[in-house]
Amino acid sequence: MKSKNLYFNLKDKYPDYLVLIKVGVFYITFDKDATILNYLYNYQRNKDKVGFPIKLINKIITSLDNMRLNYFMIMKLNI
């Protein structure tokens, strides 16, 4: 399943959660969640997507926890 399809499937079921999908050495998100990460961390949007290196995940998780935002972290497997 493509990352974007996975994102929208999860957002349909859990609209109040940020969805972060690990793809290679990046976490990515789309649509509304990309807008949120752009606003919070000034990450550049690429059309409807935002990505950041996995080395920043602890910073992001700590920040989201402090703001009491719900999130999913998904590892995309290419099977």
C-alpha cells in the first residue's frame, strides 16, 4: 500500500490522530497533518506532504506529548 493511501485509511478511522509514517530514513505525513507539522516546526511542505529525518523523532515525540497531541507512528514495510 502506498504511504499516502495508508495515511488516508488511518485518518478515516482516527481523524484526531497525527499519522507519521516511517519510510526509509524519514518520517512523512500528508494533508492536514502536514499543515500541522509545517505550522509547529516550520518544516517545508512538498505539495501535500511533509517529511523529516528519523534522527529528529525524539524531538517531535517530546513536543507532541507536551502539547498532548495524539499520534501514530507507522513503519512502512515493503513486502
